[in-house]
Amino acid sequence: MNILKVVLLALSVSSSGVFAQGQSVVAKIGMDRGGLVIGADYVMRDTPTEAFLGYFSMHSKDDSAGAPGLTAVGAAFKLSQSFGPYEVYLSPGLGLVSYDSGTEDDLLIGPRLAYGLHAELDRSVHLGFENQKIYSWMGEVEGLVADTFLLSVKFGL
């Protein structure tokens, strides 16, 4: 247990120096053909225009609409540009997708592309929207598996 504490402390100290521009959490909510979509990003800004992030996204399953349930996790790189109180960004990434079609579950591997806009409400709170596209390269299902518009709220840490 002490080893875990030392590792976590070392990671937090090293990341605070490497990612000196700040960190943030982005909460997301939206709807698609299966119903509710929720997600979150943990963003570690490297420079004012570049960041690295981990993402999580969960899409509801609706058997009557033929919409599969998805859970996606992965890592991404974020390029952004600020224009006054607005930030426009593009975030390509790669991750794993648990795909529940109702008849069977599959593990998919593929890219994610997200792009969006945030408006600064406060120094540490931004409100915006995002389009998230999740693809599969490997697995039973290939191609675009989700294309969702999401409302996003970014909180600076």
C-alpha cells in the first residue's frame, strides 16, 4: 500500500511540472438514437494550444431503436486555439470500445475524433458543445459506431 502512495505522489509531482499550463475536467451529456450519452475528459495542458487527455464515454442501449450500448475509454491529443473568451479545438485519439448489440458483446479498437467550442463563463468554468465520432478498426463491427453532439462543461483544477 505504501508503494502505491509513493507512485501516486511521484506521478502527481511529475505531472504538475510537465503539464505546467494546468489541468481540467470536462463533463459531457447528450442524446443519440439509443438515449442518454454521458462522458468525461481529464485534460492535462502541455502548452497553451496543446494538451493530452484521457476520455470516457457511455452510450445507452435501446433495443427497440436498434441502438447498441457503447462504453469507450482511451487517450487523445488536443489542439486548441483561443479567440477572446472562446476556445475551438480538435482532438484525435485512440481507444477501446465495449460494444453491446443485445445479442453479444464485442471489444472494439479504434480512433475517436472530437471537435468543439467552449465559451469562458468564469476563469475556471467554460460551457460549450462537442461533436464526438467513435470508429472501430478492429473487432466484429468496423467503421463509424457513434456520432454524437454533446453539451460540455469544463472545470479548471
